[in-house]
Amino acid sequence: MLSGILTLFYFVMPWSIGSGAWINDRISLFIIPVLLPSLSQDFSKRIKQGLLIFIIGLSVGHLAISCRYYYHLNESIQEFTSGIELIEDNKILLGLSSNFSPAVTNDPSFTHNEYVEPFVHVVNYYGLNNGCVSLSNYEAKYSYFPLNWKQKHTGIIDYIITWKFDPNYPEACGDNIKSTHNLDVKEIAKRLQSDYDLIHNTDNLALYRYKTNQQ
């Protein structure tokens, strides 16, 4: 019964409330585990075997779908992060996109490509272990995060990483930088061609570095 209620919640609960998101996706994590205690109930052997086969079947099926999809998803993440080695230490980064979905073109029809969006945050890999600061990190404006913004960023953005980018519909990856840093995404997008050099690009990714003669 509890598993059935959680399944119902998965379909009727909103995806987000306020600043919190992925609500119904998190509920789905509990649908199968709450079935496990039923195996200890005083059911007949045949019912227990049926429940066990059902649980194992769902788990194996979910694993198979995940393996098939995440293989291609991993390829997209490798494309997104292909310019990391070009980033200098202790710089300021910003990610821009017009479509945060992964560039998976041959995903199974029964998976939810539009809901798998690690690309909102994957830009932060460009600041891993190199002292760089990602303006796309929206968590830094919340008190529960161990590091918080001390002040709004008003200086140069050294690197801009774009993914599936349309200059007419720019959006910052992760954070609303207008409210956090008072930065205009559309204005930044307009300056890409004049103030930045394109130093790396793939089918969906472009990495720009601020022109040194602009400083």
C-alpha cells in the first residue's frame, strides 16, 4: 500500500516547490525499498517468491535502462568537459546555455532525456582543483552551503563556457546571475564575439577566453 501511495505521489507531486526541485524524482527512490519489509510478513511462500521476483525484475530493468542511457550521457559529459585542460588557475568562470539537456540523440524512447540535466552543474568541473571560481554555482548564495559569496562579482569573467548555445536565448548555467551578481546574461552574450577569443569548440560546446588586450 505504501509503495502504491508513493507511486501516486510520484505522478501528482510537483517537480519543484520554491527553491527546491527534483521532488517527485526523489520520491521514486523509495518506491521499491518500501516493498522489502513485506518479505518478512507471514505470507505464503508463493506470494513471497512473487514479490521477490517482482522487486528483482524492477531493479534489473531499471539498471539496464540506466546503463543504456548513461553510456551515451557519459559521452556528452566528456564533450562538455573537453576544454578543462585549457583553463588557467585562479580564474573566473561562467557557463551559458540555451538548452541544458544532454546531447543524447539515440536515447531509448522510454527514458526521460529532458529530465536528466547534469549540465546545469557540470560546468563547475572547469573549476575543480585549479582555484577557479564558477559564477554558475548557485549554492554559494545559501546559508547552508559551506562557502558563500562575500560580495557581488563586478570584474572580468576570464572564461565563458557555452553549451548548445543560441545568442538570442542565453541563460546562465545553474544560477540567476542577475540577482546574485547583478550581471546581465544578454549583455555578456553580446560581448562574446568582441571581447573574447574562441579557444576550443565541439558540436555543442564552445570555450571562450577574455582577450588580454581588453584588460
